[in-house]
Amino acid sequence: MNRSLFIKNTVLGSSALVLSRPVFSKNNLSSLKSKKITILHTNDTHSNIDAFPDNHAKYPGLGGVSKRHALIQKIRKEEENVLLLDAGDVFQGTPYFNTFKGVLEMKLMSKLGYDACTMGNHDFDAGLEGFYKAKKYANFPFLCSNYDFSQTILNNSTQKHTIIKRGGIKIGIFGIGVELAGLVPKDKYGNSKYLDPIECANKEALILKEKKCDLIICLSHLGYEQKGEKISDLKLAKYTENIHLIIGGHTHTFLNKPTIEKNSRNEAVLINQVGWAGVNLGRIDIEIESGYFSGKPLEIR
């Protein structure tokens, strides 16, 4: 898609995203080969390796890792700068997890070329040791900034953030997880400590800003919207700064397009989530220089 058509479709199809700060300095702008980033993402795939059967009441023929792979590869051939991310709950939901305890999921995500993932509450369902064993088959990082695993077997097995470069664009990514107490049995997470998600998000986003990242992404498993005082993606966006995009999970929310929320500085933050079970692949295209974006879920058929 050429630039003029992309921007035209963006303006008609969604809204203009004014990024919360100038994302390029004058020194590095001219060195960029491309200023467009295509972000593909999933959440809450829940061990759904196969497509739903054609006679399924809700999702006939949708999903499946092989069809997801074909769609991802097609987009990679069409676009120069592509990221593939996941917002957690890779485990639990089909006999594949009961049989292989997450190993198959990790192997397949590695084959698909995921760049990063965060942990969801169900990724603790095999216990810390089970996750540790399965993670050996993942060739991508798990990002968890508000889980302290220092007193567990997962010490040094996850990262708070990562930085990826695409086409001269520096992208910082960090992860935020949901509170485990009351949601996950204590014996599954052991001595893991849950830290305040707002404080951790602000800390990591500031670090990534100071490292001159042009785009800052949070992989969140807090849920799109929660009742009462529980922190959600909407609240995370509202009470933080320096985050451009929150890719969420946990609540299995099907969004037709990204939500725009204002942060603590009254600046725009994109929030997106694409349901569950791998029936959709999220796609967000961002023109870094102009700040225009387009976003929609792609059905996997």
C-alpha cells in the first residue's frame, strides 16, 4: 500500500494517532529506510492448535496455527517492518496442553517467529517448574516487569523489557501481568511477588524513553476493562505516560479497532485486543513520522 493511500484509508477508517512525543530526532530521521511499522498480535490463544471445526456454532472453521502462520507469512512478504507479539495465556484450553504441558505451544510460536510475549495467569497452570521446562523451547523473550521471580526457579528466565530495531526504528516493549492471588492457586506461582502495575509500567516506559525508543509498547495481561478498583488496560493507559500502544489480553475482548485513551499527560494511547483462541490476528500499522495509524482484526480462516 502506498503512503498516500495508507493515510487516506487511515483517516477514513479510524483516527489519527498523535504520538505522545516526537518519535524521531533530526539526527536519525534521514537514515530511516522506512517509517511504517506493522504490528501483528495475538492474545489468549489457550492451546488452540487446530482450527475450530466447520460446524462449530460460534467460530466455524476459524483459527488454527497453520492458517495463522500462512497469514503472517503473507503479511511479512508485503510489508518491510513487521513485529509479532503476544499478550499471554498461551497455555490451557485443549488436550494439547494436558498432553505436552506447553512445550508444543512454545515450539510452534518459535516457528511462527514471535518477537516477544508476556505471561498470562494460565501460563502458570503447569506451575513455575512446568513453565520453566516449556520455555526452553521458546526462542523469544517473555517480558514481565511486575512479577518478581527472584526467589523462584524463573529467576533470570524472563525480562522486564526488550528493544527491537526494524528499518532504523527503535521499538521498546515491556510486559505487565495480572495479580495472581485469588486467580491462580498459590502452589502454582510459589514465591513469585506481584508488583504494582502502574509503578512498574511508568518505570519501564521511562527507561525505554531514555534509551531513545521511537515507539513504546506494553504487552498487558490485565484485561481491557475491569470492575471496581482492579487495574485494566484502560486504567493503565490513563495513569501512565510514555506508552504509545497497549496490546492486551485476559478478558477475551473482541475489538473492531483500537481504542484511543488519554494518558496522565492528556496524550493519546492506543489499546487493542483480539478476543481469544487464535480466531483473529490483530494488525496495527503505524506511520511513525506522521503518527497516523490503522488497525483491525484479521479473521484467520
